Amino acid sequence: MGLMIESTEDGMTAEDKRRDQLLRAENSTEADAAPRIVVSHGPDATRIDIADTAAVRPGPGPGMGEDSESTPEQP
């Protein structure tokens, strides 16, 4: 199923606006505007997954325990 793209009054799609906004920040790069999610549409539901290429992922960061939000793992 294809991605629906709607243009707004200014002629920019939502994806164009997102990219434009993310690239306006000082020192931003194309990687900052890279998609971070993958949306798939099934017959009964829409699924949103984190893209394999996403630089930042949800969950504990490096060195963090699975059940800890802010306490680093002890060696």
C-alpha cells in the first residue's frame, strides 16, 4: 500500500515540512532528517515500528540496565 502524501496551502507535504524543520537547526545534517519510523497499513490496523536505521531508539541507553531508567549497570 502506498504512502498518502497531502500537500498543504504552501505546496509542501508534511514530510517536506518535517525535513525542513529538522534541517533548520544549527549544525544539522541530512541524518537528522532521516525517517525514524516505518508505518505499515494492514486490513485491520496501522503498525508503527522504529526504523532499523534510526540513530536513537527507545529503551535504556548504552550501559543502562533493562529495568533502570537512570542508574548505570554495575560491573
